[in-house]
Amino acid sequence: MKLTVKIRKLHPGAVLPRRSTASAAGADLCALLEEPLTVYPGETVFVHTGLSCEIPEGYGGFVFARSGLASKQGLAPANKVGVIDSDYRGEIMVALHNHAPLPVNVENGQRIAQLVIMPVAMAEYVEEEALSETERGAGGFGSTGK
């Protein structure tokens, strides 16, 4: 299934999102920097992409880590998965956090995250006095691993 997502360059040096392979689920987002950026251990920085987008209603944009950058260099989105709502028209920013014990440099144009567009159920939340019973019930973290 193909879906058209309108992208606006807010800066001439911005790089349009692009998939590395024809079947890749995510399109790479690239850093837009005036000069290289050093991200120190435990630090979170907001990185510009110079892009805004128009995500169709009924969909959301989800900003995920690039697996190589996260596993090999320790840089990943601070919020784990960023959410871009279909009514947001501002710049796409990536909050990168350095999980590594050493500083990591980010260069202009470097692929820093990936954008995945997915359908979103527009749920209506209704308060109820009781919920249906299940085998698991209220069993929390780790309760299904017994």
C-alpha cells in the first residue's frame, strides 16, 4: 500500500526522508546542523531536521531509533518513540540521548532516526464501573512468564 505524505523543507539544506531499501518500513531522518554536535554520556539534545510534514488523518508518524546508531554508538530517541500527530505542522525534531559511556559526534546530514507512518485507531474512551474478566486479570509486569 502506498501513502502520500507531504513534506515541507523549512531549510534548503534539509534532507527529505528516504528509505534505504525498497521494503524498509522506516524512512531515515537526517540531522540539520550548522556544525558537528557532540552528545556527551547521559546527555539529551534536540536535533533539527529542517522538515515539517502533513500526515494524513487517521495516521500518525512515529520516530524510532536507527538500530545501528543505537546499538553501536548508543544514540537513540530519548522518548524511545516520538509521536507526530496528523494535525502537527511544526518542525520534526529528534531528541537524541547518549546511552554510551563516551561522547558521540553527530554530523550534518547524518541519519539519526527513522520515521514510520502507521494507521491510528481514533479510540473513544468510555468510563465503566467494571471491565470483562480475563485469565490474566490484573497480573502486571512479568505475570505471563510464570
